[in-house]
Amino acid sequence: ATNKQVPIIAVIALIATIGLSSTSILVLLNNSLLMLALLGHIIARGQNWVDRHIGYDIGEVDGYRTDCSGFVSMSWDLGTSKTTSTLKDVSGNINKGDLQPGDAIICEGMHVVLFGGWHNSSHFVCMEEANHTTGTIKGPVPYPYWNNKDFSIPFVTTRFADQFITFNICIRNMTQ
């Protein structure tokens, strides 16, 4: 499987070769580890519903609606269920190349899924509250989602936007 994530050891090696100050190194590592922990928390919350086979539209579980946007809201630990139209209030657009496990892919007003990582160059691991038959599932699907070009808007939760932006700026500055 293709993985575009930068391993932490590669970040440390890159930092060492470009001569950043020890303070800069500590800030970068702190932000990197914080981001990895936050994204891991999101995926773990989503995986919990997958493991429990939570049914679609069965009311509330863990304080969240059991539909697609309730699933993303729960995974993002928002405290309340958003809709596919209101998730944008707590998230922001990112580029496809910046997708990280724990981000969401949305077709506003229709459906939203949790991005679980790249399966290969044309498929991603999708975590979703899918429908009445399957409930919460996880598996590879094409990108854009089932080849629907309107369903290819990546989002990152703004709860973690500062860490995400800091991490990406640091990596880009170090590699230019």
C-alpha cells in the first residue's frame, strides 16, 4: 500500500541535516507528536464504531446520531452531531495531497466519510456509517469516492488545524 505519511524518524534525520536549533527541533517534534496523537485518537474513535458494528440510523450511540455526519462528529469528538451541511462550521478545506488519517471527505448535503489513509494510488481506506444494510464499515474505495467527482472535497477538523498547519509548514520549509 502507498503511504504518503512522513515517518517521525525521517523527520528527525531531515532536521539533523539542515541544522535547526534545538528549540526548533523540540517545537517541531512536539507538534508532530501532538498531531499524530490527535489523528490516532480520531481513527481509534471511528474504529470503535466499526468494531461494534453500529447500525445506521438507529438513534443515538455514545451521544451521537448514527448516520454519516454523526459518525464523523463522533470520530472528531465534537460533543454533538453535525450534519453534512454544518460540518464545514468546524472544518476547513485541504488539498487531496494533504489528506491524513482522521480527515473527512464530503459531498456537502449528501454524505461524508472518514479518511483512513491511502490503500493505493487510486483507493483510500474509507470509514463510514454507510446505510441500513451495512452500518459502520471500513474498507478501500476509489478516490474520488466511488468515482463521483463531486465527492472529492477533503476536510480537516479545525480543532486540530493549528497543529496540522504548523506540521505541514515545518515539513515544507525543511524540504525546500
